[in-house]
Amino acid sequence: MDNSLSKQILLVIIGIALLIVAVVGVSYAITVSDISTNKVRIVTDSSNMGIDMNNTLPMSDSEGILSNKVFDFCTLATVEKNSIVRYEVALEKILSDNNLDDGEVRIYLEKLNSNGYVSTDITKIPSSFIADWNSSLTPDGSMILYYGAFSNDSSDDKEMSECFRLRMWISEDTVIGSSPKEFKTRVNIYS
């Protein structure tokens, strides 16, 4: 009787040990998959949360491109080995009671490369807010500023980033009335 009891105790101990190993293994797998999801996120300087266009006068495109009112941000992703992550940088308009018209605001995005900031394909020429885009990533009503892709052809996961500078100003053709107007936006990354 003692022999069968010790066999049962041994089997219970082995069963509990296997159960603990299985739970730890599953927990580790879930944690690893959460870390490497190939999602692109935005990183900003916390002191610079956007462009303040209060008390701003209309200006020409040549002045706006050189304006020191900028919003600097970076896109950042942990890209899994042998994969490509496509993403879009988009500008979402935040509606208020006293919005400037889309045509009264000029938008210009630059990308940082080894030579400094350079214009991007979509905003080579400053443009008004254009919400007429057809995209599977960016929701309707937003303006796509940049199409990007992080390509990792190595055998290890890689941290990848690209940095941008956004400028916005009031178009020189805008007539400033007596009532205050505003134009609020939010930069979003879709992947």
C-alpha cells in the first residue's frame, strides 16, 4: 500500500511541475508576442505638443516654409525579422465652432535625412487641408501627409524610426475678420 501511495504522490508532483512549466511557457509566449507587434507609434518632445496658431497673421508660402513654428515628431517601430511594416502619417482635423476654412491653412511636412530636413513627396509644395484620400489605413476625413515603410530583411527584430517636421500657417489670401478663428489638428500614425 505504501508503494502505490508513493507512486501517486510522485505522479501528482510531476503533474504539478508540468503544469507550472506549461503556464510559464504560455505567459512568456504572450509577453514576447506583445512586444513585437510591428505597430508604428509616434514619439514627440513633450514640451512641443503641436503648432500654436493663436494671434497669427497670414503669410506667403515662402515665409511659412521658413517659419520657426514647427511640430517635430518621429515614427518608431520594432520590426520583426524579415518583414515590412507600412504606415501613413495623417493629419486629423479637430472641429470647433470657429474653424478656419480648409483652404485658409497651409500645411508643409519635411522628413529628416542625413542632409537635414527635406520636403516629402506629398507636400513638396505647401497645400491646404485635403481630406479626400482613399486609404485602407487612414480613416476618412484625415489628410495623409506621408506614406512610409520600415523594411527589416535581417534575421533579428530591429528598432526603426523616421523623423519629421510639420509646419502650418494661415494662407496669405485669408482675410482676417473681427471674430477669432482657429484650426486644430492632431498628427496620427496608422499601420
